Amino acid sequence: MKKIEAIIAAAINNPADVLFSDLCRVCNHYFGQPRQQGTSHRVYRTPWQGDPRVNIQKSGNKAKAYQVKQVLKAISRMEKEHGK
């Protein structure tokens, strides 16, 4: 099982090559369980309103690159504002 830090480092280097399951693991770690799942999207709650939103979906077995970038921005904001 990959560590969260390793997944994030790989996502920063190549956002187009992140497994959806790995991105889910990262999102669950930072944002808790998704408020919506079971459809094609997983939507996570954030402590702020608006962007960056955390809404991810599969593209094959990978996550969509633009959504990986949004998750990375949200993690950065979370760390700055909430010290997580």
C-alpha cells in the first residue's frame, strides 16, 4: 500500500498518471469520506466554499489530470489554512 506522501509526490510529477484508487485514498485522508459516491463522481467536503472543489471521477482506472491538480491545490490550501 502506497503512503499518502508518495502518492502526492507522484501526482505532482505526473498528474495524468494517478490511479483513481490512489487519489481516493489521498482525498479520504485529507477530507474524510466523500459526501457523494456510488455515481461516476466522488464529491468531498472542504472547510471552505467554492474553489478549489474536490470532485473526482474515473477515466479508465486513472483519475482525470485536471481533477488531480484541483486536489493538489485543495491540499495546499488545507495545509496553509488548517495546518493539516
